[in-house]
Amino acid sequence: MTALTAACSSILVAAVPANAAPVSPHDGSAPDVACTSAKPGLADRLTQDIRTLVNSAHPKAHTSIALYDRTTKTSCTYDADRQHDSASVVKVIVLGALLRQAQDEHRDLTGTERTLATKMITRSDNDATTTLWKQLGLTRIKEFLHLADMQRTVPDPHGYWGLTQINATDQLTLMALFTATNPVLDDDSRAYALDLLNQVIPSQRWGVPAGAPSEARVHVKNGWLQRTGGDWRVHSVGAFTGNGHDYGLVVLTSDHADMPAGVEAIENLARKIHADINQTPMSTRQPLHNQPLLGTSDGSLVPESIREARGQGGDWRSRASVQR
């Protein structure tokens, strides 16, 4: 167990063994919400509100949730170890691996690396991601995952970065990594990463920021990918800092009929969770997802024969797609 896991043990659920089943819960029973908190009544309130929303979701869709709040020592999970295709939220892992590489080499990021990282995070640029992914290589990326104690995050063996297998537990570990002192990323690296995640363009700031306190600093990265059969993976990961706020929220969804359905499910959960944590009325502002971006997969399409063979399309630009 790394020092990071030990430091975060009070707010993060423990990672499951590497050989555990790829879906949760592992005994075959239906998943349920699990919350704990040092603040009286908060765990019960979150449990009931999250349970109500996930039980009202489309029966075919799968939702995974993980939450920490350092201020109230609160933790919540729901089906947090289920594996999902990463889509573009993997770009936060790429950023972390890049920053760690620079630290190991005792240097700052180059001008080119800064330009690529900015495009990758703030605009979800796929060409920039592919360039950095190839520069880092799978060995370096796996080393970062090991250091970060993201035990069940698995890059696609064929090199398709958007098909990296992720889960909410590990994604929350990553948010915790960026928001607290740790031996993996130094303070300058963390500040740089958080700044990029705070500068995501308006059309991509939907998802977990919905209902966030106006005075909080929002750090977010989203991903969206459509399967060849039509179902969508829609994810949102974020952290909320400053002015007394120090919490992270991850919502991963799979198998919605369209992208708006996935975004709506994430934002409904986010609004309720923000309201519960901050003891405020649930936001009634317009949904954040009314943006022209909706309905377009986040990424270029790989050759049709590969997409059909692997059952995917959209946000998974990779080694193969840049060799055409």
C-alpha cells in the first residue's frame, strides 16, 4: 500500500484486489449505496438521495459513483469498482504521468509539452493526447498508475487510450492525488494540473460541476463515447476546492441510449450531492449540458473494421488510428 493510500484511507474506500471480478459487487448481489461521515445525519441523507436517483435510472444503464469530502470526513460509493471504458477522462491519467515523468527527469515541462497538455485537458484534444500517450509509452503510464495506487485501472492492451478500463474508486484516488500533498506529485505539479482542470472550455464543463457552490474552484474532466451499437459511455470527474471546500466527485455511466441521457443522470446526482454536502437548496439553474457539443463522440473514429471488431467507436483515438 502506498503512502497516498494511507493518507487518504479516512476518505477513500480501499481498492479491491487486482484479481477481483471486473464488475461490482463481487458476490453477485445488487449494488447499494455506502456512505460514512463525521457530520451527523450527512451519511444518511446522502445514502437516501443517491439511492433514490440510481433506482430511478434507466434499468439498462450502469452508474458508478465515488465521493470524498475531507472537510466533513465523508465518503460515499455506489458500484464504484465496476469497470468502464474510459473515454476522455483517461486524459487526466496522461497528465499525471507526464508530470511525474518531468519530476523523475528533474526538469520542467517543455513548451511543446505544455501546449499539448493544455489542448488535451482544456479542449479534450485527441491529437494532443495521442502524441503524449506515445511519448510516455505504456510502461511509463503503468508506472504512474502503480505509484498512484490505481490498482484496477488497465490500459487497453492494443494501445487504444479511450478503451482504458477505469472505475470510480481509482478515479477518486486520482482526484485525491491532485488535491493533497503526496509523494507522487509535488506541489508545483499538482497546482499546474488543477489549473488546467479549472480552465476546461465552457462547452465541456457539464457533469459533476452542476450545482457546485459558486464560490468553489471547480476542476473537471469529462469523457463521452458511443458504442457501435448505439449505447453511450458518459463520464465526469471533478474536484471542488477553495473557500472551505475540499471534496471530489466521480460519476461514470455506461449504456445510456444517448449522450444527453448520460449527462442528465450525472447532473441530477451532482446537484443533489452538492446540496447535501453544503446544506444548501438543490440548484434549480438550467442544466449545464445544453451545449452544441452534445451528440458527437469525443474523438476521431478508428477504421470501421477495428471499431466493429472491438464493439466501440468515438473517443478512443490510439496507436492504430494514427498509423493510417
